[in-house]
Amino acid sequence: LSGCVGRSGPNVRINSDVVPQNRVRASKVEGRNVLVTGGEYQGLSGIIDSCIPGGWYLVSKLFKNDNLDVVISSRHLELIPYKITKFNSTLHSEEQDTNKICIHLKAAKLRLEVFAEERSRLERSKNDGDHRAIAPLKKLNAEVHKTSKLIDNLQLSLERSMDKRSGQS
């Protein structure tokens, strides 16, 4: 678990509200399936890997084909009863995949909105003669480009997923 805990780990996404910790506690809910009921990952389900003091949990398997773990507040998690977990695991996952694509698409569009605000702030600084805004503006434009490509890919995936579902009906 040492490679999974920390703000700068290459395979961890951590909310900015998380207070840095140097220890992980054992918990009764480790290995349990959870539903994310609020925040950026609302609607996704995953598995609790560990408990971090302060009411935070390291949740894995939120995303298909993604080994990144996410730290989520306990107030945004709900345990999924064992019976429901067993039933859902037998259902086809296409609908869940479509929901995940929609969530990722919404998050990417929100990132673009934030980038637009940041761009206007940096451009004002640049126009006011602040040359320190040039490098961050270039980086921001690169992120906007990457996010736009991601949105295009997600929309294409969503269309394919919808086509598959309508073809099965």
C-alpha cells in the first residue's frame, strides 16, 4: 500500500481537502463494495482498499481499465449490501459503462469551464504586462487541447455505447 498513499503518488487521485497522513488504519469495511453518493465521482462504485484517519477512504476499481485509486470522504460513500453486490455482478455492465462515460464527459466539460476562467485571468495578466503569465498560459492551452480531445473521444465512446444498446433492443 505504500505506493498508493500520498499526494504525489503517480497512481493516486486525492481531494485537496485531505490532510496529509503518514499512516493507514485497518478497517472493518476494507474490501467492501461502496457507492459514491456525492462529489466528483458520484454514481460510481468501487472497493474500499484502506481507511485514512479523518474520515477518508482509499477506493479502487471506480473506473474500468484504470488502476488509479481515489481518496473519498466517508460522507460521500455508502456501503453496498452483499446481496445487491452479488446480484449486480451478474448483470451486464454496458449500462454502468455508459453511466461512467457520462460522468467522465461531464467532469471533462467542467474542467474546460475552469480552464476558460483561468485563461481569461492569465490573458488579463499578460495584457497588463506580466510576462510571468506566458508560460502558464502555454501550459493551460496544452491542457485545453488534451481535454478537448478527451471530450471528443468520450462522446464517440458514448455514441458507440448507445448504438450497441439500441441494436440489442
